[in-house]
Amino acid sequence: MFQFIQQQQDLAVLLKQMEQCSVYALDTEFIKVDTLYPKLGVCQINLNGQILLLDGAALDLSNFWPKIFAAQQNIFHACGEDIDLIYHYADQKPLNNVFDTQVALAFLGHGLQVSYQNALKTCLNIEIEKDQTRSDWLARPLTQEQMCYAANDVIYLSKLADALKTDLKAKGLYQYVLEDCQNLTKEIALETPLAELYTDIGNYRHSRRELMQLQQLSIWREQITKALNQPRSFILRNSTMIDLVEKNPRNNFQLARIKDIRPHIVREHGKMILDLLKFLPPEEEWPLRMAKPIKSNSKEVAPKIDALIESVVLETGIPKEVLLRKKWMNAIYEHVVFHLDEQSLPSYLMGWRYDILTQPLIALLKEDIEYLSTQMKVIR
């Protein structure tokens, strides 16, 4: 039913076989509990119906990853964490040849986050067990139950993909899905510049001083988590960083009372944290206040926005939640209000959505510019 590969010579045979096949169905099992980077336990591949489990703890896979990047297509279900792992181990990105069955299911109206188990039941009437989700994939030897679980994740994946591709092509949506999958893998590849990390933590309520403090804290946290290979939350949670800048502790006693801060962080890094809060660059170098999110359009334009979106949903058959995400809409608001370049828009809005959705939305919002400018207040 499957082969568990632990020897380098057996991997060499697989690499030769991969040259005769251009489409792979893939999954990974890993541990990421107390580290920033995932630790690979098993990589599963379906090669023309042949199921192979690669021992990530025993094998040198440096010649395997380039095969994935060179493939015609790699099939995953809910690829986010798998792609992140591949980028880490392959030291290469982005992976542009992905077909994600979860993305495909969303386009076909099954919801944004359908599990693999439910996808197989819904589309193929196949039931599988998912009882090893929290297994220790680094422990050896692996149990038979673990290996069967890992194999199940790719045994039916190609068949599921084929069924979904047939439906997508019949509806004229296949190329749209491929493009969204490519945007997804590019999004995973993007690293927020150090100086902008604070924007994922702060909000429009924070003063410029608080944003400057968040910027310094977030840069320090990122550097130390990478150096120690620990999760960011092990150093400072986002909520802890917000509490730090809002309460602005002046000594270790006050620091120890900050929300969810770990005692060893106070002991080992207390002085650094207090210095980052206290010693700031000149005020002219502080970040600008963040824009307040738009909650609605004017009474004149709001119905036009809703009508446009509904018309595109009807025309394409694509569910609204797939067509336009809240954060993309906010990016269009900022583009219009602050007269930003179109290249600053998310890549999702620049492809197949551009002519039918993005451009018409921009035109409508430009009619609403006066109202939006008062809504999206930025205090300099």
C-alpha cells in the first residue's frame, strides 16, 4: 500500500522515478510546538498511484525539493503550512505550480476551510480516520497507525483533484483557481520588512509614540526569535506588546505585571524591553498614525458597491467570500483615499479580478472620496 523510505539509496530510486512523472500529490507531517521553524517528520508523495513516505528525520532531501519546484503541478490540500515548511527546507521560493484542493472547493461553494476528511466524504464518498493529528512525528519508530494516517493523506488526493478540476473546467473557473493558488504561495513567501512588523500589531487607536515603541519591540522580538528558533509568542505575545506600550512600565516590578509576560523574559530581557520603551529616536522619525478602517460607504454609494459585487457573483458563480476578502477591500479604500500606486494592491486584485471587480470598485469609491476621507482619518 505504501513504502516508508529511510535509506538514501531508496530515495535516489524515487528521484529517478520522479523524472518520469510531472504531477505529484503531496503532504507533510511535522512538529512546530516550541520552535519558530517546523521540524519535518514525514513527507508523503503520491507518484502515479505509488505512495511513498519519506523519513524527514533520517534522509537528506536536498535533491528532492528541486524536483517539487520543477514539477508541472503539485497537488496539496490546505497547503499553507506545507508550503512554509518547503520554503524553509528548500531555501527557495516561491513555489508557483500548486493546485490546492481546499482553494478549489471554496470556488465551488463548499466554504473557505473544508477539511480533507470532509472533502473526501463530500466529493468521493470516501471516509478516512483522522486520529493521529497530534502524533509525535519525530519519534521513531513510527507506528503502523501513524504511517497509515500519513499515507491516507495522499492516497486519494489525486483523485479528489481530478474530480474538482472537472467541475472547475465545466464552470470556466480552473484558471482562476490556479491563479489564486499562485497568489497564495507568493503571499506565504513574502516576509514583512522588519520596520513594518509593527503594523500587524498596532492599530489606529495607538499614538505615534506607541507605534514607535511597537516598532522597536517587534524588530527586537523578530531578531531574537530567529536567533533562538523559538515561537514569537514564547518571547512576547502580540497582546503583551500592546499592553507594554499602553502601560509603559518603568521598572521590572511594573514590567512583571504586564499581561501574559513570562517571568524568565523579565529576568533575562527586562532591561532591554524597558530600554526599547524608553529610548526612542527623534519624533520626526516616528511612524504616522494608522488609518481607521472603513466600516461603510455613503448612503449613495453603498448600494452601488453591493450591487456590483452581487453582479460579479452571479456572472462568475464564484462565492462572495472567495471573490473579495475584507482586507482586500480595505486595501482598495487606502488606494483611493491616499492616491496610492496600483502596484500596492494585493496581487489577488491585479489578476482575473482586475477588470470585472477591482477597476469598477475603484471607480465607485472615487465617487465617494469625500465621504471616505472623513471616515479614514489619519492623525499625523
